[in-house]
Amino acid sequence: DVLATITGRARSLLTAERVALNFLGPLSGTATATAALVGAIEGTKARIACTRKTLPGLRLLQKYAVRCGGGFNHRFGRDDAAMVKDNHIAVAGSIGKAVERARSRVPGLIKIEVECDRMEQVHEAVAAKADIIMLDNMPLDVMREAVKFVDGRIPLEASGGVRFETVRPIAETGVDYISTSKTIQGAPAVDICLDDA
């Protein structure tokens, strides 16, 4: 397929060619990989979200490519939302204490997400009034149990082990978001070249 037709001086075109292709190929790969995952979960309520695992200096472009593929951008940085992870929970002593500490230190409009890998942690996160709960590397049956327990009160995000073969069953558990680094880190570059007409 012809993506674009460009004209100009030969020296200028050949000078810009490799730089343009070095951006276009990987970013098109990201959009294509995202579109495949989005298509695989069509008909469910889940949305595909990318992670912060981007190349230094290229985050905005890579996240834009995810949106071009029909995906949703998760956090752009650590200041977009507070993520309470296992290490934070260990330091604070409990999910409740970690959420309380986070809430006392972030502006009121910043959401607090809690990463859970067990059902009892989901119970704690709901009790702590987390804004979002991430179901991290949970088996499908435990995800379904979490979706049933939360019952729409808090958005649920599934993460970990997301591949093209697993994304549909994950979406069918009823989660709201599926986050994966595969849209960016695992996406093969599209083979694009500059040819003369």
C-alpha cells in the first residue's frame, strides 16, 4: 500500500528518509498491534490500555500510536495517578495504610490505583476506597470472582500475561481495562520503505 507520496529535492528526501522510516515503522507496528488487540476484544466492555514502558523521549509518540490503533492511554507518568504496588504495601504495612498515605500526599483529583494479586487484597482495596484496582497476573477464575465481588463499584484493570491468545478470555471476565506493554514493547515494526515512483 502507498502510505504517502512526497516530492522535493533528492538530497533533502534522502537525508530525511531513514529518520522518517525509523519513526514510521515502529510507530505503525504499535498502532497495528494495538488494533489487533482491540479487535480481539470487540463486543466486550473492556478497553486496551498501554503502559508507561516506553522508550525514553518517545513516550508521547508511542502513546499516540496506541490511540491511532484504537487503544487507551494509561498513565503518562508517575504524576498522572498514584499506583500502590506490593513494595508500597509492604512499607506501609497494609493496603489501607498505603492508600491513606497516598491520599494524604496527592492532590484531590489524582486517582489512586491499587495493584492486587490475590482476592483478599481486592477486598482490602475496596475497603480502602481505592479509585481503581489492578488485577495483576490473576488466573481467570479469580478475575471473575473479583469482578463479581466489586460489582461495578470500582473500575477493574487486568494486567500481566496479556497476549493476543489470552486477551479475549481476560476481557470476557468483565474487567474494564486490560493494560499491556505488548502494544509498544512487543510490537514488531511494520516494514515501510521509500521507493521512487
